[in-house]
Amino acid sequence: DMGGHDTYMHKEIHEQADAVDRALRGRIDDRFSTVHLGGLNLDARDARAVRRVKILGCGTSYHAGQIGAQMIEELARIPADAEPASEFRYRNPVVDPDTLYIAVSQSGETYDVLAAVQELKRKGARVLGLVNVVGSAIARETDGGIYVHAGPEVCVVSTKCFTNMVVSFGLLALHLGRTRDLSVADGKRIIEGLRKLPAQIEEILAGEEQIEKLSKEYADAKSMMFIGRVRGYPVAREASLKLKEVSYIHAEAYPASELKHGPLALIEPAMPTVAIVPDDDLLEKNRAALEEIKARSGRILAVAHQEQEKADHTIVVPKNEDELDPILMGIPLQLFAYYTAKAMGRDIDKPRNLAKSVTVE
Ligand code: F6R
């Protein structure tokens, strides 16, 4: 039942405030400015013993893992990174007992992720799951984990589950941080940020009409560039993937800092750029990148916390805490992908060549 929406994608985009609310419910501990994650199976001593975090997933879940790794580094100061599960399992990785491995998956059935988990377990590693589907294969094979509580996701492309994965990583980063050097005050600041998310998501969704109009302006593009820096880079990658999947427009994502090392050669009026421009310590750097693009007559659509003078259009999103901004900045671009695909008459819930869960190698 699509409840009045024309597609599951549209319905699921609109379910995100409720989904995030569900991910937070019952988990926040205001007294100690931390969170309780029941199924984690990692006591304070275990959490303190973690020397590195390695996150494994595929596609959108891998992108959620990239944001998660940054959150864990920022809030817990534990070195962390994400890698596609399929790459990991085929390169005979060094498995380290002091590393905490986290497998991320909506379905919990993706074969490459499951195989990576099994290989890790065979080598004696500690593996947690960050999974949506309760009781799925990856949830069962892992030593513990976090359910992301996005609810059923029917559309082949992931939207609300991505958002809930990133929120769940925020919870985990806060938890790990509070077993280490994250102060009570910073814990409180992050909790307040998390609590603001549902209302801020509603605010973004209320601006849907502007995004629909913008998508028509850009739907003639054969190819689009997505850029972001540090926190904004995985947001750009996920937005680029979403546009490709549902509209079949070619899109590339690059760190904004890499533009001048090659991709700037592609910039011309027929190659628009979508830029993620958060109002954080990298704002001036990002503005400089917009200027470089403008100097080559590139069209720019910015997703930012304030109007960007160099951009042709800006989608303004509400500001949260710097560390949590990536959760919100991708949401307008889910709508952008949806409306672009709709204008092109695509089969949005079932894009060609794709399956909801990839249970083969
Ligand atoms: C993107 C998408 C895919 C999945 C990927 C992993 O919209 O749907 O990239 O994210 O196949 O699937 P899960 O999360 O089920 O392991």
C-alpha cells in the first residue's frame, strides 16, 4: 500500500522523520549523555579495547559506512574507515584482533557482505551488524549489533534505510566516544542534535516543490558532477548513485579538493555540478571550488545551510551539529533523483538491471 504516494520511493522518502524517531526511541540516556544499544554485546571494557574500526557494506550501505567511519573518528577518536565488502573479501585482508568490524546492510542478505562476515569470523574477528531486517542472515552471523529500525523498504533504491543507518552510526559513535574522551557536554550537544533531526527532516520535505522545479532545470543534462569535501564527500557519492540508479543519467562524485587534479577538464555548461556546502570549517574552501566551476561556465546546484552566491540555485537545509550535518544534506537530493526520474518517465521503484537484495556473487 503506497498510502497516496505514486511510488514506494516517494513514500519511503516521506517516512524518514518517523523512521529516525524510531531509531532514537528508548536509546538516549540523558543522565550520562550517552546511548544504550541493547544488542551491541560490547561492554565498556571491550569498547575501550577497540583500536580501529573497519566498516564493510555495498552500494548505499557502503556510503552510509563512510559517513559512519567519519563520525566514529570525530566523536570517539578511533581510526575508522569503510570499504566495499566485496573488495575486502577478495584481497586477503589482514584481520586484526583489536579491530572492531561492522557489517552494514539493509536486507541483511547481501552475499558479499555475508561472505566477508563469515571470513572474518573464521579468522576470529569481532564483527557487529548494522542491519535493517531483523533476523536476517547477517544479523544472525554477527556477534551483536544495532538494528536501524527503518521499517520495511520496498523500493529497490534505498532512501530511508540509508538515513537510519547514518543515524545509527551517530548513536554508535556517541556511545564509543562516551566510553573514551568525548565530554559530557559534547555528548549532550550530539544528543540535542539527534533529537532535532525528525523536525528538520520534515522541514526539508516541506520544500519539495522547489526541488521538483529544480529537477526539471537539470533533467536535460547527459552527465552530472557531484562534489563534497570530508563530511560532504560521502553525501555527494550517495546522491550521485541515487541519480544514476533511478534516472539513468550518468553522474560522478569527486572530493571537491580533487577537482583541479583532473575532473575540472569536464566542466562546461552541459555538465552541471551538485555541490554539498555545509556551514562548517571548510565553508571557504568549498566556496572557492564553486568559484573555479563558475569560472568555467559550469552550472551549479548547491545544497547548503545558506544561499550560495556562486551557485545558480541553492537548496537551503537546516543546520544541525557539524558532525550530524551529513544526515540531512542528502535528503533533498533523494527528492532530486526522484523528480528527475519522474520527469523522464522512469520505472522508479524497479530500475532496470537492479535487484533489491543481491544474494549472488
Ligand atoms: C542503492 C541500493 C544498493 C544497496 C546494496 C546493498 O540504492 O539499493 O546499492 O544499497 O545492494 O544492499 P544491502 O544494504 O541490502 O546490503
